[in-house]
Amino acid sequence: MSRALPARITHSVTLGMGLLLAAAAAAQSDVPATTIAGTLMDGSTNLPIAGGKVVFQRLEKGNVLTGPRLFDIDPAKADAGGNAVRLATLTDAVGKFRFRVSGKCTFALFSDAPGYVRVDHVHHDNTYELDSESGKSGIVIRLTPQLTISGRVTDSETKQPVRGIAVVPNQFHVTSTGRVLFPSGNAATTDDSGTFRLSGLAPGEYYLEVRPPLGAKIQEAKPVACFRNLVQKSYTATWYPGVERSQDAVPLRLVDGSALDHLDIRIRKRKTASIRGRVLSAEDLGQADIFLGLSGVTSEVAGSSFRLIAGGKVKAGTQFQVDGLAPGMYFLTANTAAEQRRDMKSATLTLEVGDENQDHLDLRLRNGVHLRGRVQLKGRQESNEEFSLPVENMQVHLSPLVHAAFITESPVGVDSKTGAFDVEGAIPDRYRLLLFNAPAGYKIAETEYNGTLCANGILTIDPNANFHQLRIKLAPATSSLTITAADGTRPAVAATVLLVPDAVDDQAFYTALQQATTDRDGRVTIGQLLPGAYRVFAYTNGSAWASDPYLKQRVLAGHKVQLAENEAATLDLRPHKLN
């Protein structure tokens, strides 16, 4: 079915142009386009924001783009999207935005406007489900006015300004690996006088990290006498007001309309280590490039975060070197380029770095594994020929949780008739299993890897296993819970509601955690829940709840709710306010 030509096309359009437009329309999917519409507003005043940029992005297509590059897209074609993965538009004089897209999908909306904190990452509050028949309207996106932090970085011994050092604002975030400090907002680099200015910050508590810029190069090693005894000093990560451990850092609190100026941060050089090693292969790789990545681990009380701090290319068998490493835990990953994922070879090495140089760190490349899988209905024995709920475009995605996170696994298609799928060349690692475009009303109830249940869809691929079999079992997720949060007689607006299965495995708590935000009436509905027992807890407005060191304990001791199949339950609660 073709779309009608827009009414604004005048009679002056030539016949040739009309034929071209008609052909383009006919080439689109037969699925009719539906509308996604909403309003961009100031989160403090609730006034509309005109001229702001809103970006639509499908999430089930793979290759999800995040960060500032999201907004490098022409906003002129929001009405001609069809099945496009990414679209952009500008809000009108009253803050309204609108997209026309085709087909059922899961999508995220990102937003940016001068003077406001940019929303450029996927999270619960900007993710939506689109029913291709009814569309999605009434979406309200609230942006936060920007706040600033500025100051000066000096060497504690020489008293001289430190130029070219990065100052990074961090906040506590809940991730699949725990409650960890993570960069929040744009970093700054000190100038010749050691001064910096952080802008685009939202209200909340920040932990400032001062460190060399990321992106160091891993290079071929140069001949050095007595490498193991070679001593060097470098600036390493320091936390405000001048401590080496994030656990000892002092938070800086920003409130609406505030700015923190004239901070004095003193850092010092300390002894750092270098590492050397080779990438080896049982096969002759000739002059093929080996891609290396070094990830650092920042450990917190309630979790760990990972970041790529160095990368580069070497030849197989050639010695490489990385300098300036502070004591800590690191993951070194190597992989070959390949047109097909099944042909890629990879290796990982975990290393504990102290104040001594390390040599002879060999990574041995090996092929990925072939993971065979099937999507089934829980409680039913599926035949090998037919899947009980045939659907189109269902995809399985293995999302890396630890050190291979920068080698992405692309989603793979599920056979719509049999429910079978294959993951070629999967890197042995720890993953969270995601399923895109599942049958309407169904969610993952159980996951089995080689016959063993995987709590909350977390699986570890064993490189030494003789086979790799994955079973994904679906069940109807037709229950819902409506929470009304109130502080006395007043509704708790923008309160954060957290929900987890009551019997959640301690290691999978943060992966299973669901978040929702109450509306102006203090109410929110969490839908598509499987039958079972849940724990529910709420915090007052803002994102400070993620910094609560007792978050896990509070949620697991929260209100217990038992949901039956197809039940629409309700719960009244009073949100917790952090001091």
C-alpha cells in the first residue's frame, strides 16, 4: 500500500518528479506508517522548548548509536521514515515533535537543546514500545537546565599548573554489573594555566576524576635494556579533593541554578608500570593485523565498571608494549579482522598490575564457538519443525557484560517457523541475553545453556565445552502493577520506582532491576510482567537514589507483591527520601 503524496506538492511539480515520488513510496513496506508524537519541555518550569532536536532510533536493529554523534543527522526527514533506523526533527514553537514510522518496534528518543542537559544514552525513561496500529502520542520529554563546575589542577609537589589533563564528572549509575561510578556529562581538558570548566551538568552529586585522557596507543615494543627494572612516573587517576581511590572521594552537590567555581585540585606523579607481550596463533596469519584493546576495571563496593583505555594494532608474534599503568585490574583483548564473524579469532588475558613492569604476557588466539539455540514456549515440548508462535524479525542478542565489551556481538535472526537460531564465532565470555521482537505479550521466562538454568538471562560461554546449546523459554507476560506514590497527602511526582523478582539471584540483581518514573499524579504502571512474586521500592525525585549504598538491601526488603497471570494489581507506597 503506497502513501498518498503530501498536499503541499503543487501543480508545478513535473510529471517525471511525480513518477519518481510514487515509485519511492511504492518501494516502502506495505505496513502503514503511524505517528509518534510528544512535547519537549523544561524540567524546572514545565514550559515548552522550541527548536530542540529530538532523535528517534530503533533498538531492535542492532548498531545502536549513542553519544554526541546521535545528533549528527539531518532533521528534515522525520515524516518520511518508514522503516528507517534513525530519524531526527526539531520541535515547533510550542515544543511539539512528530515522527512517522512503519511497523511495530522498540525505540528510544534522544533530545538536545541549547542550555539543557543532552539525553544521548538509552535508559528506561526514554525507551518505548510502538504498536504499529495505534501509534504513540502524548510523550513528554523533560530536559534539565545545564549547571557548571570549574577550577584549577596543579602539581602538589611543584605547585605548577598541569596542562592537558582530563577532568571527568562521575555519578553513581545502576548498570548490569552493579551500582558504579560512571562518567556523567562532558569531560574537560585543562588549559595552559591548569584551569577547566565542566558544563552541561544536571543537578545531583558528582565525583570528579582527574586523569590522563583515554585513548593511549598500544604499539610495537622498542628494545630497552633491563625492561623489568625500568622506572617511570606518570600522572594517574586522582579523585577530588586529591585521593587515589574513588571510595575516598568527596562528592560535590549541584542543585538547580547553582555553580561550583574555583575548585583547587592537586595531583602528583607516581610510579607506574609497563607491560609487554605477544599475540600468538596456532595458524600462520602472515602480515594480518591483530587488534588489541586494554580495558581498566574500576571496582566499587557494589559493582565494577569497565572502560577501554588503550588500543592499537600489531602483527602476530610481534612484541607490544603499554606504558603508564597505575596499579589495578586490567583486561587485555586481541582479535583478528574477518568478513564473517565465525572466521574471527580472539584471546583475552586478565592481569593484575602492581608497581613492577611485566614481561612475556602471551595471548593465544582461538576461534569463537558455534552456539546453537532455540526459542520455545515454557511448559511445551516444541517439535523440531514448527514454532508455536511464528513471528517475523525476532532477534537474539548476546550483550557482553565484562572484558570483551568493545567487541560487539550483533543480533542474530530467529527462524520464524522453527524458533531456531545460530550464533557463529561467539567469544567465550559472560553475557546478558536479550530478545528483540518477541511475540506480543511474551517475555523470557527461563534461559538454559547446555542444560543449566541461567539466572535472569545471564550466561557464561565455556570455551572448553564440547557443545554449546542455548534454550530460551517464553511465557505470557500479561500481568501489570500500578504504583501510586505519595508523600503524605501529596502525590510524589517523578519518583523512581524500582522492581525486582523476589527470588532474584544476588549476582543478577542489577540486571533484573526495572525502573519507572511516576507522573504528575504520582502514578506509574509497569506492564508486561510474568506471574510471580516481586519486591517494590521507591525513591523521591531525582537520580540521587543510585548513590544510595544500601540500594540493594532496601529494594530486597521492599513491598512484596504476588502477581497472578493476567492480573492488574495496584500498590500504594511512600517513597524513601535520601538525606
